[in-house]
Amino acid sequence: MEQQTATASELSRSLTDASTATSHLADAVAEVADGATETDQGVHTVRGTSTDLATVSRTLADVVDGFITA
């Protein structure tokens, strides 16, 4: 009987440890997902800014060309 109680206690501890580890893993996965979302938003921001910069650059080049040829 004593051995069964010890085995049950050890099994309970193992299950608690597994549950805790699973919870930590789920938290880590959620953090990675949040990081991926933030990275995606940053990529879209950089892409938009790059497009704006390209437009301004072309406009500036046109102004400079007009100035030089005038």
C-alpha cells in the first residue's frame, strides 16, 4: 500500500510538472506569434516608407533635370 501511495504521488508530481511545462511552452509559442505579427507590421511600414521615398526621389530627380536643362 505504501508503494502504491508513493507511486501515485510521483505520478501526480510528474503530471503537474508536465502541465507546467506545457503551459510554459504555450506562453513561448504565443510570444513568438506576437513577435511575428509585430515583424509583419514592421515590414509593411518599411515597404510603405520605401515606396514613398521612391516617389519623392523620382520627383526630386525630375526637378533637378528640369533645373539643369533650363
